[in-house]
Amino acid sequence: MRVKQGSLRRQLNGPERTLSRHDLRTSRLEGAIGRVDPITGDVLEAAWRAGACFDAWTEHHREDAYRTALSAAGRDLEVEATQEHDPLDPLACDHVRSGVTKEFLLDEWWQRRAERPTGDCRGSGWCDYSVPIGPVRNRLVAA
């Protein structure tokens, strides 16, 4: 991920473009616990009891607590975070109605797999690009 972020940062070098990056440790943890799984609740509770909390602030990040909780459940953080899943498998956030449909997310996933860029989404309320990117390819459905 660091290599990919570095490559993106170099490609987007310019005053009118910026790259917002998420902390890689937090991203890895989200990847590990972001799937619907019978043990997820137990893992989260065990990590919480060990001092972890749902803070994205890096100074409060307790990866050790999550690693220990996952290990106790017979899981490994790296494996859980990097394994390939069936795109139709349920996600932990599927019940959330944000206006972005599962179909839209699946379309974006297939676009990524095909290495095709997403079209311009200015005016959709979901992004704010300051430079022209191309025609709008996706339309978001209001919640």
C-alpha cells in the first residue's frame, strides 16, 4: 500500500491536485474486520476489553489488541486484511443506506479490476474535484 500511495502521490503532483491518505494501519484493520463474519463481534469485544477503541486517531491505535483478539479467534490480521473475497459476499455496512447502492460499489470494483478510471462525479455530492476529469459515468441514487 505504501508503494501504491507513493506512486499516486507522484502522479498527482501539482497545486490543483491533492491526495488524501488514510493511515495504513487503520486501513489494514478495517480490511480485517470489515466483512460479515460470525466471529467479528467477539473479536471487537475482546480488542475493546484489551484497551482498543474505534478511534482513527493514530495516537490511540491499539493494533496489538486487535492482533491478540484475532489470534485468540484463530485468525491472523495480515491474512484477514489481504485475502480476496467474493464481491457478492455481504459487507458489514450493507445495512447502511447512504445513497450509494451495492450495484454502484460493485461497478466501481469491476472498474478497478479492469484498471479503468471512474468518471467525473462533480455535482453528485459525493466528490469534489477541482479539475476536469471526464464525463460522468456513474449516477448516485438518493437515499
